[in-house]
Amino acid sequence: MSKSIRITAIKGMNDILPPQSARWEWLEAAVRRVMARHAYRDVRTPVMEHTQLFTRGLGEVTDVVEKEMYSFEDRADQHGHADHLSLRPENTAGVVRAVVEHNLLYDGGKRLYYMGPMFRRERPQRGRYRQFHQVGAEALGFSGPELDAEMILLAVQLWAELGIRHWRLELNCLGQPDERRAHRAALVAYFEAHHDQLDADARRRLHSNPLRILDTKNPAMQALVEGAPRLLDHLGEASRRHFEAVQAILGASGIAYSINPRLVRGLDYYNLTVFEFITDSLGAQGTICGGGRYDYLIEQIGGKGAPAVGWAMGIERVLELLQEEGVVVPEPLPDAYAVIPDTAALPVAMRCLQALRAAGVAVQMHAGGADGMGSMKSQFKKADASGARHALVFGADELAAGEVTVKALRDGSGSQQRRPLATPEAWAASLKSTA
């Protein structure tokens, strides 16, 4: 007999198990409530796309495309053609592809949101995994600064819904392509003049993506970066007005923010407003939500040009932040636990339990084994451990009378009363938790 091999999950790709999964469900429910209030509609796209979508949309010289994508060549078809495919490293490009492919903007702009897994091959660390999960919001077909502000206010309301208090908002404006080209030329000239102070990563990016040098985490380069030409100084009048309008709306809504001229985001498709929500509670991985305007991405991947703005939030990081801030996430508990002393009672008991569940009551049924259902003492011990507020006792005396005993488990009284088996829907509401 061959020796069995223990197979484990891939490094950086985690199982989400109870009771932790309840925290995910709670967060996801909060997201859906907030999105519904803002009239954003759910969109679900494949986790795998053509690699070209990301090389064209994100930029071939971004870290994501150069180093982090899970890409492969599919099996060849009968003609010898094989597609180049990638697991999605982010979902804005996928949403835009879906909008273009299905002509969703034919009758005007759309407000969309998504939740799901993304994949990047990077070193796993706290709050950063190879399979990670994001919530994203995208507003496509709207050009006004009020949508930039709405996106930010949407995230602010989500923090309030979740009970997250310790965050700060940073803004910047990346302008339009011609303004960025002028700034790029100034940046290249500046960094070339200080070439001996650049680290290897900055030298590699100098002519391919110099804007990303501004986002360096190397302490030795901070003074050099602080003195670099600012994109804000290269903005034209229209870009300035757009940015000022966003700030005016945030100010009127009482939202505190700071302008960070070094904030560039990691992907090439952004223009005009970019923003990040940052916490100091998670160490180096401080960004919990980031996004901005991307008015040229739709045309870039083959659609008719249309403006757009959006953001993405890391679910794992937000869950960590909830824990750091002491936000109590309620654990789902059954309303009742069914104590069934004898297997002969199972047909009647289970019929009653199904009626209670249909009436909205959460019921956990005791499960026995080959030797029967187990003692009443052991069943009541499990009923108490389940967290249920009531025990439903289907004993021989109760069944003979056509009844079930409902016993209180949580109020300290231990009170109990009989209820008719024939009409469980009439007393179901009394079992439901009011918490």
C-alpha cells in the first residue's frame, strides 16, 4: 500500500474557515447595504482573462505586469492556436472589458461594484497574500468631479457602516496625458542630474516609468524625491478646476484630507484625481483603499472612449483593521437547538424543524451516531455550547401529547413551556433572537 501524501494549500492562498468566515459574511453584507444606498449594482467577471487585457490596461512596465501576474499559455486548439491567459491581478480592467464587450454604456453611465479574489505572485506577509480579495466600485460614463467625490464619500460611508474610525485620506491630481508628459520630461531631467543617488529600481524605471520613482519606499531616496518636480505645478486650468471642485465637495461634507503630491498609484491607467485611504494601525501595509479617475482605459482596451472613476478595497486588510480597532463582529448563532432523545422521534421532530426554518428560525439539530442520539445530558451540553437561546426537547412524553418543550438557555431562568407540534409557525417568532 503506497504511503499517503499530505497535500496543503499553496503558499499565500488561504482557507477561510468558520468562525472566521462569519466575519467575511458580515463585511460583505455591510458592503451590499452601502452600495445599494448609493445605487451601485453588482457585477461579476471571470477570475481569468486574456493576458493582453492587463498588459494594455495596466501598463507593461508596472510591477504587477512585470513581476506579479500568474500567466500561462493555454492548451492549443485543433489549429495550433493557444491563448495567453492570466489570473486577474485586479478587476478594474475586467469590469471595463465587460462593459465594452456588452455595450453597457449604450443608454448612459453605470455605477457598478464587485467582490472577489485577485491573484498576484508576491511575497506573502501580513495583510498581503497571493490570493487576496477586493471590494471595488466603478462609475463609468461620468466625467464630472462630483463622481470623484461620490466615490470617496461612498468609501467614507462604508468605514462608518463597519465601525472603522482611524483612517486618513490623501489626494492628488495626475492631470491629463499632455500635462503628465511635460512633468515626465522634467522628472527624467531631474533624476538624470542626480543619477548617482538613484537605487537600482529607480534606475530601471527612469526612462520606462519615472513617475513610479516618486512612490519609492527607500529611505535613502526620500530627500531626493521630496525635491523632485511636482505634477501639480504642471496642471492646466481645466485639471485644476476639476481637482478644486472635488475638494470643495469633500470640504462641504466635512471630510478631512491632505494633498500628497507624491501619490501616483501603481497602475498606468489613472488620470486627474487619485486618492488613498490609509491607516497607521497595520504597519507598512497602510493603504486599505485606493483609486481614482481613469478616463482613457475604456478606449485603450477597444471601446468607445468614455470617462470613468473607481476604487478597490482590500478585504483582508480591512478585516485586520476591524480587529485592531476592537470592532466586535457578531457571530451567527442558532435560535434553537433540537434535543432528540430517541431516533424514533426523528420523523416528527425534523418535520417540525423544517417548518420552523421556513418561518425564519435558525435551528441546529443534534446529530447522533451508530449507537443512537446520545444521552440527554450530552445533548444539553452541546445545546449550551452552540450558543442557542432555546432548546427544543422532543421527548417521548412531549410527542405523546403532540407537543415539544421549549426551554430557555440564556436568560438564567431555565423556564420552559410546551408548544403544539401541529402549528410551529404560530410560535416560531418567539424563538427568534432580538439581538
